[in-house]
Amino acid sequence: MAPKGFLFSAVEAAIKKPGRKDLALIYSQVEAAVAGTFTTNTVKAAPVQLDMKRIGSGRGQAIVINSGNANACTGKKGLQDADEMTRLIANNLNIEPSLVYICSTGVIGTPLPMERIRPKISELIENLGRSTMKDVASAIMTTDTFPKIVRRKIKIGSKMGTIAGMCKGAGMIWPNMATMLCYIMTDIAINQKTLDKVLNDAVRKSFNRITVDGDRSTNDTVLIMANGILGNPQVTEKSGPYTTFKKSLYEVTSELSRLIVKDGEGATKLVEIEVKGAASEADAERAVFSVANSSLVKTALYGNDANWGRIMAALGYSGVHIKEEKIDIYFGDIKVTDRGIGTGRDKEANRVLKGKNIKIIIDLRLGRSSAKILTCDLTEDYVRVNAAYRT
């Protein structure tokens, strides 16, 4: 069930090709507090540029999304098209254009087919309330194989509120942020500055701790709208429900990020890698991403080969201070290196890798800091999917 006061719509505009819904709308029946995070890629798509300007108001009421075309690297026309789409939505909803946010996902470098999008805006508005969150989650997919939706119920005083999120993402996944679009809605009233803080914290610990292929997109966006229809006293950092709200929001973003990695392009395994015993958290993060983004490590995981030498090599070029003679590595419960030397248990570790959910622990033995991320293996299907992406 969606949070109170939110309506959804999804229609077909044949943006890339006909046969599927590819234009969607999320609408709050009242103006909402809004917060967002965006790609750190220097090359930013037109919708990202527009949203980053509007997010400063902290207010919003609608989000329009298209798949099939990223509207990135499209120059002035791309910005004009993004602005026009928000104005068409605003005019049809009778709200200010500044309250409409826009996101796009798909092929980079191709102008939006506005001649196909414009006629569909009125249908998109008329369809509000007839579509579901699942319809929108499906319409925004590109190479995803399933829609991704997570919900949490929260008791705020005597009232029961909802946080619900949906996202898309399967490839070009690496922080900050990954190639993903995410929309979170809640009917709980929360102070906008508080909303911004809890969202940034949740994203840092979830979407910024995943990697599929080490690539970062031009369109990454996370937006949250809190419309307050529940009627609760506004949540602030100093109010009782703050901790519960923060925890529940993190649970939503954490589960969505897990679904992204599970759906990694061509992936057959979900892999959690933890580096502990680092001198600092920054060192732990740098080391763990060096391992997780290694194509050699990822292909070995696909081949059920506990090739810990590839992990050692990735640690060595990570730029983090390490001491080879201190490092322990585990595949599941199987210890394959003891202070930098192989234990002779590689065949046992190979059997661990035949599972679908794998954990790798690397202990640097240099401090008390740690970092965990989620990643996946690298398969032939990843190459196939991306070789044919524009066809």
C-alpha cells in the first residue's frame, strides 16, 4: 500500500521503442517537503541540472519520469525539453512548475522525442490514481529484470504512517551515486531540514555502498517527498519519533540497494565484502571498493574460484597503507590466508562460491575501522546486455 495522498500514473510514449509503458508520474495531493541527492559525475543530465536548482526550495508535489532516453549530453535543447515537460505537467495539474521534478534514464546523447511525449501528458494526468507503485516501478526500468519496491509501516504516536520507496538500477552502478533512480514517499510530517539530513545519511550507508561494475552515470537521483497527510506533529531531530523514522528510512534504502545489486546486469551471485581492521573508515572504504570493482576478482567469483591472490593484488593497488604479512582473508567461514600466507583451503572455499549469497571478509589488522559493501559477479551476460544497449 502506498502512503496516503500519493497518486501514480504510467503510460506508453514509445520513447525508445513501442510496446511498454515508459512515461510515469508520482503526484502528492498536497504540497510536500522534498529532499534529494544527485550524481557526483561532472557530466550531469539535463533533468539532474534542473532538479538541483529546484531542490533548494525544499518543496515539491510531482515527479515525472521517462525511461528509454537519458536526456544527457543534449545541450540547450535538453534543458529546454526537461523544462517543457515539467511545465506541461504543472499546467495540467494546476500547480507551479517549481514544484515539479523530472528524471530520465536510458541512452545518453539522444534528444528526447518530444513529439511523442507531448501528446501523452494529458493521458498521464487523466490516468492518475488508476496506476500503482508497481506500474511506475516497471515503467522506469531499463535493463532491470524486475520492479523494485520496499515499504515500511511506522507508528507515530497513535497514528500509523508509511514510508515507501521504488527504484531502478542494474548497471553502471557505483557511488557516488550509482546509475539509479529512486523515489521515496511518506505521509509522515517531518521538518524539511531533518528530512534532508536523514536522507543523506541513509544514502551514504546504502546506495553509496554498492557496486556492480565500477561505472557511474550522468542521471543518478534520489528524491523523497513527505506530504504530512498523516497529521502527526512534525518530526524533528529532537522529537521522539526521529530515531524510528531514521531507522525505517535506512531500512527502505538498504533493501532497495540490495535489490539493485541482486539484479546486477548478468549477475548470478550477491556478494558482501567487508574490510575490517583498517586504520580509518576512509581506508576501509577505499580498500573494499578496490576489491569489489576488480574485474579479475568478479570473474573469479563467477567461476567459483577462490583466487585470493586477485584480492591481494587489488588491495595492493588500492592506495591504502597495508602490510601483506598481516592480512587474513575469509570466503564464508573458510580462512584462505593467514597473515598473508595461503592456508591450503582453496578447494573448500571454491565450494562456498557455488552459493548465491556469498560473504568475503578481509582483515587488514592495522586498526579498528571497517566498511561493508554489496557487489556481484561479472559474467558473459553483462557483456551481451551492454553490447546491445543502443539496439
